[in-house]
Amino acid sequence: MASAPGTQSHPRFDRVSWTVLLSLVLLSVLAGIWHVSGWAATWVAALLFPPAAGLPALWPPLRLWPLGETTATVWLIDLAGVAVMLITAWVQLRAAARRHPHPGRWRAFGRGLWTTILAFVAGNIVRGVAQSFLLHSDLGTYAGQLVANVLVSALTGLLAGVVVGLIAMLFAGSKPVETLAPAETDDAEALFRA
């Protein structure tokens, strides 16, 4: 899409958006490494509550192969959750980059926070629905787990989103000063001289 004469085109996916997306990938990789997630669960027992209640783990783990005795089906469900999480983040970040192509530090923080919440909820809904079919859950159990899954995922996304938002805030530059294109500059100088 060509830009009109005298205007500047803005990137569709800026540095802040890439930072948020890569942070989500890194979180998924860390969740997929048993030495990291197992160590975290040892020190923070609250991480074990969602799986004990029949909900997916707090965020979708990205692994190269199934973990331990888990089946390939559970591993594929986790991979589908990661894919939906990243696609949701991609769509949200593209829309945000179009609205505000050069976010300031606070807008970058908000973009990272909101994108993480949406992405975690979307990825965990896919995992929760797939796991309910795998476990042959009845309708009442399914509905209860779906609501609990959304609430726990939103809370987890909020906590992780603060970290992602802070990282995005570090990579955001200060809000740039709008610059005029060369043709507009000549017209402005002519107006001041007249």
C-alpha cells in the first residue's frame, strides 16, 4: 500500500511488538523446560493448584517432545495452545502497532500487559477444551472448568503481563517527535517567509 505524498509510512510491527511476541515465546519455552518449571513449582506451590483442579498448567509450554510419561496427545494439545497463544498475540500486536506505531514507555507497558492476558486466555481455552474432550468431561464439569480456566488464565496473564510489559517498556524508545516530510517543510518555510 503506497503512502500519500508528503506522509511517512509507519511500520506495521514495531520493536515493542516484537519484544512482546518474543517474550511470550521465551515464557513458553521456559514453561516447557522441566528443570525450570519443576524448580518453580517446588518453590511456589500455587503453580500446582490449577493442574490439581483439572485445569491446564498456567501457560502453554513449548516442548520439542512429550514430557516424561505424558502422551503425545497431551503434548499436541499443548502445542496447539502455544500456537493459538502466539497467533492471538500476533493479531493483537499488529492492530496495536497500526493504531500507535511508535508507543511511548507506558503505552508499551500496556500493550505487553494486555496482549499477554489475551494470549494466555486464548491459548488456555484451547488447551482446556481439548483436554475436556480427552477426559470425556460432562457438560457441568466442562462449563465449570471453562469459567475457572478463563479466570485463572486472566490472573496468570496479568502477573506474567507485568513482566512482559516491563520488558516492552525497556525496549520502547521515548515518543518520537513528529517530523515533516521534505515537501511539507518547504511549504512551511514559504509560509513563514511570506
